[in-house]
Amino acid sequence: MRTNNTQRTTNNERRTTNIRLGLSSYTYGWAVGVRGFEPPRPLDEHGLLDKCRELGVALLQIGDNLPLHTFDAARLSSLAERAAKEGVELEIGARGLTREHAIRFTGIARSIGAKLIRFVIDDAEHEPKPDAVVAVLRDAVSQLDGLTLAIENHDRFPAATLRSIIEAAGSDRIGVCLDTANSLGSGEGIQAVAAILAPFTVNLHLKDFTIERAPHLMGFSIHGTPAGEGMLDIPALLRQVAACGRCETAVLELWTPPESCVEETISKEARWAKQSLDYLNPMFS
């Protein structure tokens, strides 16, 4: 684990990038609600905008844990109006990349003024082969005037496969949402993944983590940490991605280990969000 990250960032890493920093519905995953651990009063889109105001953040990515395609027109309009009034840029996220879902979310993006749509390819019952993904993306290009579609690296496809998908799609409107921890699920670390995907990255998910050997020495466990407290070299990653010239936004995500009750977990998550922004802000301001 690295040490003295905050001091190093303060002294040497100010303003490493023109990328804009934001919050995500996955910054507050426990507060929004995890299946089986629903809070008494889940954090909704207006609660997330409250967080942006409290923490001085002007970018919010609403992911699939707050599924916008289930919102009616009035609720979407209320979200868009408040975000515009408070000067918060919106991005949206979805899971399950099909032609129909892509069209649905381009419509949602336009209705609320979002410029970026992040997609996780797979869903519970949808795991398309690479050729099928390419076909969907090529069909989607005609719908993307003024929009960017970002495909997130996830557990199933290695980085080289995802890169080949993006290249085959053949459009500057389609890129990668580079998550800093997800590819551990496919046996790849962020350095190897970034080397392959940084040139295609249009959006970053900054999620710090640590890997610890189990007490019995038979295996490892991966745990989330506040940004700057784990193994992720965030300043180096930002420089690498920024040098490629395509990435415009980065959002904080957290894998906050749960406490004994949901309320304590949500309180911890909020502290980690504040601590993470304190670490990250010097690199973005």
C-alpha cells in the first residue's frame, strides 16, 4: 500500500489534468440501496444532487443502481430542471446493452441534457458475444449525434477484447468507461488494462482498493478504500489517460465495506466520499 498520498498530491500533483471530477450514484451505493440491504429512506436523484451541492461538485453520473428508464417523464424533467438550475452536469448509466436499450437511453440522455451514456454490456440474462456487441454499437452510431457512448470494462471481457469491440464499432462517439477495479474480476490489473484501453477512454471510474492476503495465507481478499488510501496510483493514471486526449470526466466510486447495520454503513460511506474528494480535488482544481 502506498503512503503519504495526500502530502504528495498537495505538493507535487496539483492540476494534473483538465478532466472534470464528479460524483456517482455508486459513490453512495449503500445509501441508494443494495439488494437485501435496502435503507429505510433510499437516496434518490435529488439526494444525490444535495450531495453535489454540499461537496461543491458540478458533475453527477447516475448509474444503473438508480435506473432512469423506470422514471416517468415528470420525474426526469424534475431532475433535469434542478440539475440545470444548480449547474450540475449530468451523465447517465445503464446495464444490458441491446439495440432497444441503447435507443431508450439516448432518448433519456437528450431529455435531461446528458452528454455521456455509460453502458455495462452484460445483464443478469444477457451476455452477448463480441460480434453481437459490435453489431449493436454500429446500429447505435446513428443515434449518437452530440452524445458519447462509453462501454465499461467489467468482469467477463478482457481489455484486449473490449478494445477490439470499440475499434470494430468504428466511431469516435463510442469509447471506454475505464473502471479502475472491475477488471480484477477477469484477472487483469489496472496497469495492464490502462495500457490497452487508455487511448479509448472517455470517462473514468475512480475506485481505489487494496488486496490483502488472507490470514491463513490461502488466497487474497479485495477491499475498497477511500481514494488515495489504496493501491491505485491515481495521479499516474490521470496523467496517462489525459495524455491520450479523449477523457473528459471522472467520477468517484466506492466499494465501502459494510458495517454491522445499514445506517452505520451509510455514515461510513459518506465519510469516505468526503475524504476521497479532499484527496482528489487538488488534481482537478
